Amino acid sequence: MMRVGVDLGGTKVEGVVIDAADNVLWRERVLLDLPDADLVQQYEHTLQRIEHLLALMVQAQPETINMPVGIGTPGAETAQGVMKNCNSVCLNGQPLGKDLQQRLQRPVRLANDANCFTLAEARMGAAREARHVFGVILGTGVGGGLVIGEQLHVGVNGIAGEWGHNSLPATLLNADSMRGQKTNRPCYCGRVDCVETWLSGPGLSESYASLAGQTVPAEEVVKRAGAGEAQAVQVMELYYEQLAHCLAQVINVFDPEVVVLGGGLSKITALYEEVPRRWQSGIFSNTINTQLRQATLGDSAGVFGAAWLWE
């Protein structure tokens, strides 16, 4: 059985066709390149780019012309069929699935991009032997997804795994390690001090700027910490502590065999030693068998997971 998947990102749209053995038969990316226009025009442009990508797919793989397509999105679809919680804000409130189904003339199934990432890593990647998997994206934003028995768990409200928009625990906000940090960080969702505002790439940059008075990209903060710069080291220690305790809360609720980290910050090798060492104090168990692993499918995990939405 062939499967078709599309990953709708902030800057690009990627498509893939895989066979029953998960071999890639076709794969392509096109730039999204949203125009500097109002949200309605940006939404229309997004639909056009997805339609263009599927046309390229059919040109290369004609047998996919009527096949169902799974699409990973930067948000969730409500029970009413409109999008919510999208950091690509032109999608919010729009009937994306319905509009794409009409344009593409084929069945469409949507899922949050973090859910697609988790499904791919559970089926094909770092957690492929585990039954219960929590997937985490640590990048420009912070997202999560839950897989049980190789099936997505999305919940009655379609928000299962959205730990990035929980508030950072008060014990962390008031910790001694927070000296020099400005709290009440605004989040695009309208709240303050969401986990995302601290554990995303921009959040890590902001933590460093609070101490050093200089804004640099997250990867530069990591590099400076590796070189022994005191302020960068302090910020990374704070990051490890926050990530560990936020994941401990997830483990207390879901108790997965594997937590998989993806996104740009998942490449910080120290995470896989520092975080499990620190999450122990927050987990309600004398023994902790949960493993923390780095994703193995890279930035294409989302598109593979989207293809698996139709099974």
C-alpha cells in the first residue's frame, strides 16, 4: 500500500510518497514564501502552494492522483472543522481540511505537526519498539504528541500532548536559578510564561539576553556554553533544569517508555545525560525506566508521520 503525506511548515511545504515498506518513492519541498499581505491572502497562498506540490507529486507518481493525503499542520483542527492554535496565524479559524479536500479532489486528514513527528518516530524512528511514546519538538516553538500502540492519541479536544502551552511550574519560576531572569514572558497564545516561552529556541536566547545583555541565536548560546562562558553555562544549567521538571510532569501523567526529542535544540548532546539525571526528583517513582532519546528521522519526521495518518 502506498501512502501520501504533506508537512505544512512555516517556511516550506514538503510532500512524500512511500510504499508499504516505508521506502521513499517521491519526495519534494517547495518554499511557502508567504506574501507580505493580509491573513486572507496568506491563507490563499498557502492553499495554492499545497495544491502546486500535489500537482508535482501526481506528475511524478500518476497513480497517486486520487489517493488520500495526510497533512501535518502547525496547529489543530476543531470539532467544527476549523483550525486553532496555529503559530502560522493565517490558518486560525479557517476550514483548512475542507478547503484542501475541495481543491485536491481527494480525501484529506489533518494532524498537528508534533503528532506527526511522534507517530513517525514511534513507527519508524527512535521509539519504534515502544508502545507508549511522548514526542517533543524543541525548536522555534515547543510541541508534543502522544502515541499508544503505534496509534496517535489526540484527545476529545484535539490537544493531547500540547505541553508547550502549560505554564512553567511556579517552583521553577521562583527558583534561585532564576535570578536575573525576567518572568511574565508573553506567548502568542495570549498567556504568559508558557513552557514554550522558556524552552524554545527564542526562549533560550531570551534567557541568555537577560543575563548577558546580548541577544544571540540559541545555537550560539550552546556554543558559548561549550567554550566555558560563565553566563552561557548558567543559562544552559537553567534550561536543563526546566526541561527536566517539565518532562517529569508529563511522565507522572502518561508514564511512557520513551520520550523522543526533535527540533533544533534536540541536537544538544548534553540533554540526554543532564535531563534524566535531573528529572528524577520530580517523578513519583523510586525506579524510572523511561528513556530519553534523540529523534532519528531528522526534519522529515513530520512528513512521514503525515503519510501514516491513513492506514
